[in-house]
Amino acid sequence: MKKILVLLALGSLALMAVDNAKAYQNCVMCHGKKGEKIALNSSPQLASLTQEKLRNSIGAIIDGTSKISKRYLSMHQTKLKDVSQREDETQAFSEYIFNLKQ
Ligand code: HEC
């Protein structure tokens, strides 16, 4: 029984990793493979943000309280539709982006 639980836990970890990589594919063309680009001459380099800042910015985009310009807000929300509002998912996705630069 324990073995099955461990396998299940490992399985869901693997799934999460795949999802984050897939979700970040929606960002690469503007923010770069490692978050190194300044998107459309105006974004911060995602790679330069702290993990906390990334998590808060992404969380704010998802829940609609972000201060980024309106025309970019709904575009980001669409691109982020695979990342749910759950705090742990935002956290895991931010961690994934934060670790891209290494
Ligand atoms: C079409 C180009 C484009 C795509 C695709 C895109 N972004 Fe952005 N992103 C921008 C621009 C431009 C800004 C700056 C917007 C502003 O400051 O008004 C920005 C800003 C941001 C910020 C900073 C927000 C803040 O609070 O200052 C984060 C974080 C971010 N993007 C994450 C993402 C993630 C994650 C994805 C993929 C799910 C993504 N972006 C997809 C262009 C893009």
C-alpha cells in the first residue's frame, strides 16, 4: 500500500513538472527561453525578478489585480489559463520560471 502511495506521489510530481514546462511555452516567444528577454521593449526580464516577485506578479495577473496595462492583462490571463488560481500551482509555476536561468 505504501509503495502505491509513493508511486502516486511521484507520478503527480512528474505531471506537475510537465505542466509547468508546457505552460511556459506560452511565454517563450516574448520573455525568452530562460526569461532573459525584455518583452515588447517594456516587460521586466523575468530572470531578474526574485521568486517572490514572480509569484506575486503572476498571482496578480491570474486574479486580475495586476497593475500591468489593460491590453496586456487579458492576453496574459489567456496565456496563463493552464495555471489555476490555486496558490500552490502559482508557486510551482513561479519556481519553474525562477529556476530556468540556472
Ligand atoms: C505577446 C508577448 C507576451 C507574452 C506571450 C507573455 N508576456 Fe508577459 N509581459 C509582456 C509585456 C509587454 C509585459 C509588460 C506589461 C506592462 O508592464 O504593462 C509583460 C509583463 C510580464 C510580467 C511582469 C508583470 C508585472 O507585475 O510587472 C510577468 C510576471 C509576465 N509578463 C509573465 C508572463 C508569463 C508567465 C507568460 C506566459 C504564461 C507571459 N508573460 C507571456 C509580454 C508578453
